[in-house]
Amino acid sequence: GIRLAPKERLEIPVLFMPAEMKIYKAVVVIHVMRENGENWPYKVTARPNTDLERNVTVAENGETHGIVWIYPINGTPEAPQQKSVVIRCQARQRLEQKVELLLIGVIMPGASALPEAENSAVVDTDESSNTPEVTDGSSATLEFLYELQYQSDEIRSQLESLVGLQLVEKEWDTKSRIVTLIFNVVFAPSKPMRNEATIVIQCTAGGLWKFPLMFIATEPEVDDVINIEAVGLNKESIVGFKLTSQTR
């Protein structure tokens, strides 16, 4: 019953308020007809299963009665932002640290209907060859996709070659519906810095979690102490030493 003038704009608000961390799907259907109820004189030819016929409603005489637009909506719930996990390492050193991340509200296997693709018992990562299979003895397992995202290309260029991330263990509590993911984080900074990245985790059953990581590289140790011994007043004393660059 919404009336539109020629070339008038109509905004359709869509509200998404998920109750659980699972995939939600809906469809917005817009059906447009003439205000006077008359048909458009255009007649749809008898060609079944064409895109045109699926997007129009046809009257008994074959004329076009209405035009239909269909917009699918996929809703992915996102958990509230978590506190930052600080990874601190001295420059020119290498740090390996275990980081535990708690995913709250995960739909457990068997609790609801999950897509068939989720029964492969695989945790999908970029390093698929070293991907562990973690199960609890049940016939269905949860799959999690994760990646490390950066706030800008500049931060990516500074951190990407210095940081390694690998999922090493997964366990869940069916009563509390909390999944614990344990990551092994490697940080090997070459110079002092302070940058932030975000671990984005998505469950194939639905749900998105984001965990900020703060990478802090402190001042490196002093390489050496250079002692210059004076040979006399108003005379130059020279000491030579070599500097080596680790990059081109």
C-alpha cells in the first residue's frame, strides 16, 4: 500500500537483532503494481524458468501485472568487542606465546541443524597442511575460520612478516556453550614499534568474534660499547666498527 511518485526514492529499513550465534537468512520481496490496477501491455513470452518470468507477475491475459525485486539477506551475529591481548617482545628477539580466546554462545553440534559441510571435522586455516583435527568424540564437529586483520596497509607492511599465527588446540564446554581456541603467536620484531591487529574468527555454524592484539616491541639490547681513548689534547682519536643491514 505504499504509493510512489515517478522517480521517488523509497528506503526500506531492515532490523537485525539475533538471539543466538548462528546464521540467519531472510528475503526482502518488493512487488510494484500500477496505482490504477491496470496491467502493463507488455506480454511475457512462454519461455519457462527465465529470469524475466521470475521477476514479474503475469495476468490471465498474459500482460504484466507487477514487477518483483527479491533481495536475499544473510545475517551474521557479531560478538561484542573484546579486550586487547598484549604481545610484548624486545626488538631483535623472538617470542612464542600461547593465547587463549573464549568464544561465547557457540551453537554446539546437535543443538541445532547445521549445514552438511560442517561435518568434515576440519579447522580451516591458511596453513591447511598443519591443521589439527579436534573432536570431542561426537559425529559432528565445529569448523572455525580465522585470519589476522590490520587497520591499514601501512600496519600490514610493518607487521605481516613479523607475526605468525597458528591454531593449535580447540575445546568446548557443551553446558556453558563456550569454545576455547588456543593459538600459538610468534612475534619477531626487528625494531621498536607499537601496532595493533585483530584476530577475526568465524564459525561455519554462524557467529563472528573479534579479538584485538597489541604488538609492542621494546628497545633492543645495546650491541656493544665503543671506547675511544684520547691520544692527547686537541688531537683526533679514531675507532672503526662495522654495521650490517639485515635487508637490502
